[in-house]
Amino acid sequence: MNASALFGISILGSFTSSAVAARLFVWPWLRRTESNRALTALVAPHMFLRFIGLSFLVPGVVSPLLPAGFAVPAAYGDFVAGVLAIVATAALANRARWAGASVWLFNIWGAADLLFAFYQGNRVGLQPGMLGPAFYLVTALVPALLVTHLLLFGLLVRRQAATEPNHSQRLEHVELRSRAARSPLPSSRRLAMKQLTIQVPSAANDDLPSARGWFAGGERIGYDANARALVPAHGAPLNVFLRREGDLANAVSFLPGFPDGSFGWAKVLPYLPNAAQMSKLFVEYVGMGDSDKPKDYAYSTAERTDLVEAIWRDLGVQSTVLVAFDFSSLVVLEHLRRRLERSKRGEPAGGPEIRGIIIFNGGLFPDGHSHPWYTTPLLRRLPKRARAGLARSFSVFKMTAGVMWSKGYKVKDEEVREVYNAINRRDGGFYLAAAAGFAAEHKAQGDRLDFGRLFEAYSARFPFLVGGSEEDPFEHRQVDLAENRLGKLGLQIKRLPGGHLTTHEQPKALAALIANFERGLLQEEADYYRSHS
């Protein structure tokens, strides 16, 4: 067999094996990985490998007979590709607004460079022996690099499709898996079967909700943190905000995210079933929204859990579905751990019966937090003197808050302003730093608040659904870890497009996910009572 045939077979074999490996092992990982991280994993290797192409110009490495028509464009084309890879990697690492464009530019140039080298080599009559040691670059490295370009094109197209305006509409009817094995349902869960007709509204008021309007729809109630109990609002040590709809006995409990608090649910609420179909309880922690914001308060996951348990107890919540966004996941984990500890001591559970739990963009595993250094890790270290004026300047807040939205979401100043208003209500900007230690607190708790251990303890009693945004810079590793560690154990996992503030970017899709989860629970309940009637 002549050298040219062996050359072609080597290239074809390397390309085929690279494509098979990519399809079986790399692409599945890329699809479940946060967008920026996946793109970086493919682009970054080109920073190092493309400069090797300059060896085509070095006598002694390649034969002096190597045609310049092949060597020169291949060498300098690779050099430019390497520079573009550096630029694109830096843009992705810093989540620059032009990161997507830089990756497109690199990928088009890089792929064209490699394909042109094959074309030019055939045109000038390249003989394999002329390449010298560079033979291995063309036969082993170039096919693998071509496959990475194909993967990049796939990710870029997928990323662009995820940011189309109508994407959330296509997610309106999210279907969730129902757990096959369940413990018998107690009589306390005899919910009205008329709720089985739950439907997610297909249209809602598109006007941007205001912080003032959101808080006007709720109330402030008295709370004694030392007694861990609700008290009359007049003369109470603290007053906290909450918003309720329908009969609270079986309400869905919506726990707030950081830093916008319960206001984060304002865009989701219009798309949820009405109060007759789904009772709702929106909780606000001390220090957030329209709650009191004492500056000398010991803000922590424990005190937030105390408040939620007091609200449930004193407002007569008997059964609930917990919906937690962002750092409220830790309140859920703390409550679940307390129930186990209380059970061992022979004490009451300290909360209502739980029908199911949804956690979105929240911390699950102590080793899974990935907050950028300039966000909560920096904020929690600010001295108290520096916290007082935090977030008072709208211009500064707008610049620093951009990380919460995805690059494809064209957030308007009016929307940023309302988040700013919710945070700064009652001079609460300092809370950004005062409560920013929740991730470090989670790590310090270790196994006690590890989601995996709690999931195994409760998964036979009620279902869990864990979700995350594809471009969340704060907790994107959590969903990957949940899928790797618990996916085979029946954990329901859902990903939505966009950045960290899914409540703002994908309110309709998030509402559909919540409503369908609740609807699945009601259907299971109906089936249970039908089979035992």
C-alpha cells in the first residue's frame, strides 16, 4: 500500500475514533454542563495546540521540499486560531457580553483553517514524507481538533436557540416523571380533588411588576426571634413580610432567593394557577424586602429556618409543597435535618407534612458552590462600616448585578431598578453583605446539610425535583453533582435556559414546572384514594 493511502487511512481512522468518543462520552457531558463552562472546555485546549502549527515553517522538522503553498497558510492560520482561542477563553472566563461572538469567530476561523489545509495539501500534491515528524500532527491531532470544532458549533447553535424569546413558551407544558414507589398516603392529605383540573395560564399581564405593587399585595406580621413565634404586629420585636393566597392549610410554600427576596416571585405569580386551584404562601426573611432589617441581627440559615417553621405553625399550615429558590435551598436542608434529629429525640416534626420539594438554582452539596470571587465571597468579608452604603448607588448596583442575568437576556433598566428598589426598601442594601456568608456556612456544616444524605432519607416519603439554569454562574455545579450522584436513584432533574435569576428570565417555564409538579402529586393522591375507596 502506498504512502498516500496510508496517510488517508490514518486521518480517517483518527477522525472516526475522535467522533465516536465525542458522541459517547464528551457530548453527553457537555449537554448537562453550564454553557460557559462547556464552551471553555472545548476552546481552551486550542490555546496550546494551535501554535504547534508554526513547526511547518521550521526546516529540519519538516522537509525542505514541503510546498510553501501548504506550509505558510497552515502555520499562520493555526497561529491566528491560537490567538483567537486565547481571546475567546478570556471572554468566557470573565463572562464578557461579547464572549459568544468571540467563540463564533474563533470556531469559524479555526475550522476553516483546518479544512483549507486539507484542501491545499491535495491541491499542491503534498506527499506524506514531506511532513517529517509533523506527520503525526496531521494524522492524530488535526482530526481531533476538527471534532472539537463540530462540538462547538453544536453548543453555539444550542445556546443561541435557548435564548430565543419564545423558548419559554415551548416549555409551558413541562412533563415530569412520577415516582413509582411511594409510602401509603395518610388521611391528612385528603385535598380537594377539584384541584386536579389545574391549568397554567396561557397568558399573563406582560407589564413589569413593581416592588411597591408586590409589597402592597402582602402584609407585615409580628415576629419574636427569641421565642421563635409570631406575635401581634403592634409592638412586636420584628415585623416580617409575607404574602398569601387561598387556604393556607395546604398551601405551596415559596421561599425567596438572594438578593431580591420574595419579589423574585412577582413575575412567576401571574403564570401560576389561581388561589382556588393552588393556595400559596410567599415568605420573606428578616432583612429582605418589606421585612424589618436590623443591622445588629445574627443572619444565618438557622434563623431563617426558625422563621419559616414559626410561620407554618402559627398560620396553621398542615401540608405543603416546598419551592425554594437560590439560598433558600439551605433552609429546606436545615428543616429536613431538624426533622430527623427531632424524630430521634421523640419530638414532633416541627413542621407540616411535606408533599414534595422543588429546589431551583440552590446549593445542594457543600463541595458544589462556585460563586465568583467578586460576589458573595467578597461581600461577606466587607467590614461593617463598608456595608452601610452598599447598593445605595443605582449605577454601581446595575454594574455589579449584571452577573445575575444571562448574556442573551436583554434586561431593561426598569427591571434592574425594581430589583434595586426591593433590596433597598427600608434601607436594606447592607443585607447583601450581612447575609452573604450562606455558602461558607453550608460548607462548614459538611455532611449535616448534604443533600445526598437527606435525599436518601426522605426520597421514599415524597418526591424531589432539582433544577438549574444553564448559565447560572453561582450554582451551576450543583445540578451536575446531583445528576451524577443521585440521578440513578430517581431524583427528578430539570434545566432551563438563562442566567441565575430564572424567576425573571423564565417565569412562565418555571411556573409550568411548579404547577405540573403539584398536579402530579394531586393525581397520585387521587389514584391512591380511588384505589382505597
